[in-house]
Amino acid sequence: MRHLVAPSLLSANFLCLEKDIDMVNQSEADLFHVDVMDGHFVPNISFGFSIIKQIKSLAKKPLDVHLMISNPDQYLEDFKDAGADWLSVHYETCPHLHRSIQQIKKLGMKGGVVLNPHNNVELLKDILPDADFVLLMSVNPGFGGQHFIEGTYERIRALHRMKQDLNPGLLIEVDGGVDHVNAKALAEAGADILVAGSAVFHSTDPAQTISRIKHPD
């Protein structure tokens, strides 16, 4: 499988959000990445349910919703109702992570676990068979436009080795500092999904940038 591309709407132009959504619809992108931040788990605030519902009404591709919030278990059904197709929660925010992933999947969404850059991938050994995907943060969560953390490559390779034994169908997603320059190396390390925000929406030709990330030299 060639890797998938998920443009992050956190970097979109909110004054022209419909235009940016339409661009992604018509591009080679595979998913919309939607970052939800509560100002508590991370020091920033972003999309709420009403915005996600409006995005869903225009999106022709699945919504990959990344919860950077405290107590996400309280809101799983609400995010399903808002339009999430994929839903990921941070490892440290769910004291009963297996239950959380099972509930996400029971609601009809793909369930994912997110690891921050300081988290060892070995933490996921027991949950890996139950997850649909793992999102590895390649920057510290909370803000777009950060520099890629080089140690991410080895973390992807380590997780890829684990998945071969525990869940071959697992998808590995990478978010933070992704662009057309490092896309090939990330895919070769084992990444299945590349999230790109600033690289896409701050470029002069976002659709072409998506294509370059999807088909890196």
C-alpha cells in the first residue's frame, strides 16, 4: 500500500475554510485531519463540535479526528455524531485505554492511540492488537508549524517491527513537520499515513504539495 496523506485543517485559512475543504476534496489526499485541542491537555484551543459538523457536511473524504483533550471518554459519542470517521486519543489521557478503543470501534469509528515524542512505543505492546492505527507525534502537540523531531524515524521502525508480530493490519500515522522532503524517508521507515498542515496550506500550490507528499521523489 502506498502511504496515505491527511492534510491538517489546523493550518487552513479559516476565512476561506470552504475553499480549502474543496481543494482537499479534489486533491490526491485521502483523509481530512482534524485536531481538537482543549487548552488543558495542550496549551491551545481549536475545533469544537459545530465546526466539525460543518466540515463533515462538505468533506468527501473521511474525517481523521485527533483528540488532544483531557477526559476524551466523555465525548466519544459526541465526536461520532459530529462526523468523525477515525478517532484517536492520547495514551496518557485514557486510564482504561482498552475500554476507550473498544468503545470508539463499537461506535463505528476506527480507533487510534496517539504517542507523544517522549513516549516509548513499547508502551503500546498490550493495546496494539486492538487498535486500528497509531499516531506518532513527530513534534510536541499543541501548535502547527513546528520542526520535525529526527528521532521519529527510529520510533516508526520500532513500531513497524512490533506490528508485524502483534497486528499486521495496523496503520502507522505520523503528524508534525511532515513535508515533501521527508515524506519518502517516513514511508520507507514504515509510515502508512502522513499528516501535513503547514507544508500544504502555506504553500503556493496546496494540491500540488499534497501530490508531492503522496509521490515523493
